Amino acid sequence: MLLSTPEDLKKLIDENGDYILVDCCYSEHEYRRAHIPTSIRRTCHPYVKSEVDGEPGLYIPTEDEFLLLMRDLGISNDSFVIAYDSDGSLFAARFLWTLLYFGHEKVALLNGGWQGWITRGYPVSVRIQSPPNNVPEYRIKKKDDLLVDKDTLRSKLRSYNILDVRSTEENLGSDLRENLRGGKIPGSQWCEWTDFLLSGNTTEEISELKPEIELKTMLDTLGVDETKPTVTYCQGGVRASLVAYILRYLGYQVSVYDGSMKEWANLVDTPLI
């Protein structure tokens, strides 16, 4: 499925459907202030990275960390998981990309997120939702092709469509994000992550995906060859995960370079242009 409309979700809620809705808004304060009814608060850092000394590192969670997250949220292999946030779907898509990587098939991103829900006048809740109890132990079936590491990317640069989805300033090197070096990975095409989205609500917040025909046209213009695998990168893998999720929805074969420029630009032997 991969994508859900607010109307689809409203129907599921009204009919007491079988699903788990995860609030991935950046701050817990947002959830406690108000959230979509039945939603469970995400329990990990919004970057959904393996944590080192309490802080997110470069890479996706370990298997043990992922299993703990699934247990905390009451998610089993059979759960239909829907996720949303209030930040252009960045954190919800990162969460769902992690589920896809560990082999979870039944996921959907709420198109339009929190803003799309409230601008339709749908109900909100302040009730703290508890996760399901006594769910079966999660069984991991990793999809290794959904991530690519620096060594594989470096050795096969010409084999991929490479999309740099950072900001203009990052792409040009004027915003180093505290990296040692600026620039971009050779062969990459630049398309900022916001170009995949439109302003679809009265708050002027970016949230909804552009229509499929517009997205396909944009990717064709960039020269993204559907017969080749695509790799997305940004600074830390979060924006890259959203764009990868969108490309997967469109039918592209796509991986995320999870270390992204936080790794690549802080090494001395990785090429930059």
C-alpha cells in the first residue's frame, strides 16, 4: 500500500479497523498537546538510528534495538502500520523505511500528515494511547538492498542513479553542516527533498506528495533511469529516507545511503566534486 489518505485513515478509525497508528512528530510535547485518535507515540529518536551514548549515530538501529522498538509499540509481523508527523513526513517516512528494511511489508505513510488531518476538520485526541499487549515476538527478515554502505557506493558509483536531496546550500558547499569537506558525491543529481512535496493545507506547511505524474516527469528530467537502481543521500539519512520511500511508492528500485554526508564528507578517501 505504502500511502494512505486522511480519508482512508478516518474510515479505518471509524470502523475500528485492524491497524497500528504511530505518531512520529519530532517532539513528545506535540503528541501530548493533541494527536490523531488511536495513535501511539513513537518511542525512539526521530532519526531512528542506532544510539551511541544516548545519541543517534550514523546507521540504522541494530536488530536488538529494532526488536525492542517493535515490542514497545506492540507491533508484530502481521500489523498494518500507518505513520504520520508534522514535518513534511520526514520522520514518519524514516520510521517506515526502517520497518521496510527489517522486512515489514504492511506499512503506509499518511499523505499530508498531521496538517492534512486537522485541515479536514477531523477529530483529535489528548488521550495517551497504550500499545497492544501480548503480541507475538517479531521475526526479522532484513531487506539488505534497501540500504547501501559507503564501500559499495564508492565501488559502484556508475552503477547507480544517485540523488542528492539536501538543500541548495549544502549541495553547493556553502553550508558544511560541520563536515570537514563540502561538495557532492560524483555522478549525483541534485533535487531537494521539498521538491517532491507540495503545500497542501492552509498552514502553508509542506506535507502532501506531488501528483505521481509530476513526480515521474521530474525524475525523468533529472535523468533517473528506471532500469538502474537509485541511491538517495542527504546529511544524515532522514531526508534521503523520505525520498527513497516516495520512489519506492512510484515503483523505482531504490536504496538509502544511511551514513550520507555525515560519513562521506568526514573521510579523507571518499571522492567529492
